[in-house]
Amino acid sequence: MTLPPPRDGGWRPGDGRRPGRSNARWGDAEPRAPVPAGARVLGFNSVRQGTHILFREFSFIQATPHNRASFLRTFWRCFRAVGKNGDLLTAKEYHCLLQLLCPDFPMELTQKAARIVLMDDAMDCLMSFSDFLFAFQIQFYYSEFLDSVAAIYQDLLTGKNPNTVIVPTSSSGQHRSRLAPSECSPLDGVEASLFYHCLESLCDRSKYSCPPSALVKEVLSSVQRLTFYGFLMALAKHHGINRALGALPDKGDLLLDPPMDQELEKLLSQVSGLSISTPAGSSGDIANLPTRRSPWKPLHHCQKVNIESDGSTDETESSEN
């Protein structure tokens, strides 16, 4: 059927493009304005420097290995002064520091990292910065791998067939609850050679980040039997695994960061060069003003440790007891 021509000479179906509108179909998105080249360069530099993860949600910082490594490096650079001062903090206090960079960082992940250091000790015990940092690195970067390792370890303890490798499919924000060693294993743990055989298969089949299998073999070949948390602590202390991950410096250089120190020196020099202008004759009034104490209270239980320590677990409060 042929439609009669419109009386006003306007548009009718079949005439093609409607005046004043694009040929885009209904529901098509409007074309976006091109991003300026300067903004793209800033974005690329931010990703390259690892600062793109600052104040982002947890789902973003754990989305890729690069984001995880960037978050670890940023946490170290921001709070290495805790280690330089020799302060010992609890798991809750380290979690507060993590939340300064990622507001929704899960407490469960912090507790798992603290359990690697504290093992059988209470969760409110104090930890040195280096102990927590390297344990946190293993737990955060290899989170899915460690969940599968925990499942394999449980199967070996109970005598089940560990040949079926369990690869987690959920995000690392929904971690499985991990049993304490006293609840799941005898004190002597499992046979190291059989444990490595299962982990080697896991590393070959897992789609998530895993430590190099050669370094895992090196860790397990030095003992005959070991517990689950003993294995995690050995991973956290291994220099080769830390270098393979590439996010943190060696333990001997943990408190050193020359580029950051240079930036701080520049800021201090700028602040010291500033002069505050005051009205004439008011200097005496300012001098007579009463001094007020800072409302911030220092941590009453912080202890000092030797800043030349190598970052071993001897620094923790539990080791001192």
C-alpha cells in the first residue's frame, strides 16, 4: 500500500533519513567525544607507575596481577615509615592502613595474612611491618592459589584422593574459610614430596597466578613434612619468590626508597622556605597564646624494634614470648 504524500511536505516512513536526526537505530549510543591526548598520556603513566589503584574499590585492585602488584608496592611506599620507626601493630591496625588506600578492603584477607605470621598465637598479637608485609604479599597476590592449596592439604590430611585439583571460580573477595592448624592437622603436617606432587599439578592447570613451580619445589625439598602455615611462611620468606613477583624489594632494602625520600626532601625544603606574614606588633600576642596538645594519641602499645632487622618473625611479639 502506497502512503499519500504528507500535506505539510514533511517526513514520512520510507523517506530515509529523518530531518534533524542521525541514521542511528533506536537504542544506539550517541558517539562520544574523543579523549584528549594529554588525558590518555596521564592515564597510561598512572598505570605504568602503579598509582591508578589508589582509592579504588577492592574488585578493581584485585582484578589483574598488575593491579595487585601495584597495590602491594603502593602500600609499602606509603607506610614503610611504620617499619623505619620500629612500630608493632595488630591485624586490625594494619587493616586500617589498607583501608586508607582501598576503603572496602576485606578484613578477612587481612586476618589470613596475619595468621601466616602468628600461626597459633592470638589474632590481637603485635606484628612488625616487614613480617606482615611479606605475608600479606603472598596471601593477596596468590589468593586463589592458596585457597586451592588449602583444599589439597585438607585432602591429604584426611586421606582423600588429591588428584582432582580444585580451582576456585569465585572472586578473591569471597574467600573460603580456612581452618586453623589445630583444627585440621596433626603437628607434623603432611609429607612434603607428596604435597609437591599435588601442587605441581595445580600450577600446571590453574588459570590463576601461582609461584614458580621450581621455587615451590625448592621450598618443599628442604623438609620431609610440613604444616600448611609452615608452607605459607616459607613462601613469604623466600627471596626468589619475592623477586619473581617483583612488587617489593628484598628484605634488606625494605626500608629504603630513594625516589620517595627525594620527593619528601623537596616538600620539606619548600615548607621550610615558606614565611608566614603577621601584622606588626602582633608577634608578642602570638607568643603569649597558650599551646594546645594534639588530639591525636599515639598507639599506647606500639613497641620499638631494631630497624636493622632482616624482617624475620623474630620481631613479632609472639616470638619474644
